[in-house]
Amino acid sequence: MFIPRHSVIENQFCSYAAQTSDATGVGGVLCYAGAVLYMDNTTATDVENAIVKRYDTFALEPEDTMERIPIGFAMQKVKTGYHQVHPTGMVLPGDMGSSDAIAQPSYNASTGAINGTKSVPIGVAHLGIWDTVHYCSLFTGDASAGTAVVATADQPMPGDDLRVAANSGSRVVNIGSGFVNADDATYDGQVLPNVTTIVGRVIKGVSAAKASANINNTALYPIRIKLLV
């Protein structure tokens, strides 16, 4: 049997992986819309569901194993529920009408204590042309302090290939004229060395100043990209 499936519709039935690293339950973000995702096959007890997950930091992403191939991009922001401060299952007025996926708590089978979040349905995008602000570039300075500076010609420009950036919430990063594949955790705007797949290509870029503002989160300037996964 070999039955065709509608790829866009099928991708609405993926689920973002259960978490044990964030049990705060105060609406914390687990994954932003536009993050690059891979299929998570670490849960042997849940092999019949399409479980996806964003890439980890440079230090935690395995370098000596087979590449975790990108499957697509998150179409929704995923965040924890509010079970630490409100009854389980409650949503806030600001969530009404939003596309955010809210992960509800999971419990320790022995003690009943909250130990993380359950998997939650999430849409996954692939192919096509999309606008996104979830990108990175080579920069100097400190993005967390709002002092990142992208040099001219290092910003995303039309034709630049995109890979998965390190230490940036699974953003895409452009492989432009200033790119140096140093595989160095201290190199700002660097790629994950073990994820070599080109996931997209820039269709419409931004200026270096706008790229800097976007990375610093002071003002958001989208780029237009063609997804290749």
C-alpha cells in the first residue's frame, strides 16, 4: 500500500514534545513561531505520533552523532500553561484568538507532583514562501543587552542560504559573504555544526541596521524566505 497524503493538512497533526526542563507553569515560551524543528524519536513509548522539537544550544546539540534532519518550521508559539499561578487548563484573556499552543502540565506517577509539560498539537510549515522575524546573522556585541551590531554585508540578503543558528532558539541564520564556519560556541550568529542541511533561502532581506534591531528585539523587521524543507 502506498497512499498519498496532503502534506499541509498532515502537518497540522504534529505535536511539540513533552518537556521536563521547564515545569514553571507561568506561560514561559518553549518554542517560538518560525523555529526550525526536527522529528524527536527519543520517546520509545510514543512512536505512533509525529513528535517535533526545536534544536538545542551549541553545547547540548550532539556533534558526534547522525544529523537530526530538519522537518519544517513551527507555525505557532508554544508555551507552558499557567498551572503554577492559576487552575490547570486556564487561559488568559490575551490568549483568546491567538495561535499560541499552550502545553498543559504532566505529573509524576508516584508523587503526583508536576514534573513538566505534556506534548501539545502544533502546526508545522514546510516549503512555500514565508515572512519571519525569527532569524539571526553574524554580529558583534551582546544581543541579550541590546547591543548586537550586524556589519554591512552580513545581514540576510536575497540569495543567501539559511541554516540553523546556535544558541538562539532554533532560528535560521544566513550563510552570506561574511559567514565563517568556525563551529565556535562563542562566535555570535554561528550555526549548529551538526545540522548541515540548508533549510531555506532568503527572498527579501533587510538592512544591517534593521537586522541589528531585530536581533536586539528593539524593533522587528521580517525577512522573506523560501523554505527548502
